[in-house]
Amino acid sequence: MFTNFICGKVSSLQGNQTILSEFADLPTKPPRSKLEPHRELIRELRRKGRTYREVARLFHERLGLHVAPSTLHSFVKVRAKHRKRTQFELPPLESTAMELPVPDRLAALKAKPTAREAKRTRFDFRENEPLTLTTHGGAR
């Protein structure tokens, strides 16, 4: 039964290869966006600090290409490399903290005092009394 399964997989792979070879002569599709030929130009202008509005104006004046700034933004956004991993990267640990064993580091962390800022409010609230404005600069 297992050999039938393996043979079936091999034959389906060979079948897929023959199907793919039949479609090999299809021509490549042209790019869907009229901005694709100008991709590097857009990238360089954005690197030099040009806004999307300025890039759209330059395209209109110099290339005769009418494009909205929002279209440029969408074009760049779709093709942008996602940098979320580096944006939220944690800072490196201090070397002295890494030398301590884990239980000692946990104890030091628990012993560290927590600093809470006083919440600034504009009103004083006391039950069964009218709401009043604070007179002491908004700090409790």
C-alpha cells in the first residue's frame, strides 16, 4: 500500500512536469503598473527626501506621466521591504547582567523599585460631591 502511495506521488510529479513544459512557450506578461519602468527613479527620488506630491509633479512635468501621489504611495508600499522586525528590536543586554546566574538576575529584577508617575488630572472626584477643577497644577 505504501509503495502504491509513493508511485502515485512520483507519477503525479512527472505529470506536473509535462504540464509545465506545455506552458513554457507562453510569453511573459507585461507589468501591470505604469510605474514599474520608473521603479528605480521613484526609489532614488524618495531616498533624496522628495515627497510623493513632488515626485508626481516631476513625473508630470518631465515625463508627461499623470500619476496621483496616492498611487505613488501605494506603489512604494506594496513593494517595500517590511522592516517591522528591526523597528521593534530589543536593545542588547548589558554584559554584567549576563554574567549573573538566572535566579540572581530574577531576584535583582524583583528587588528593583518600580517608579510610577503621578497621574495628572484636571478634575477632583469625590463621591457624593460635585466635580471640581484641580488647583494644584494637575498633579495628585
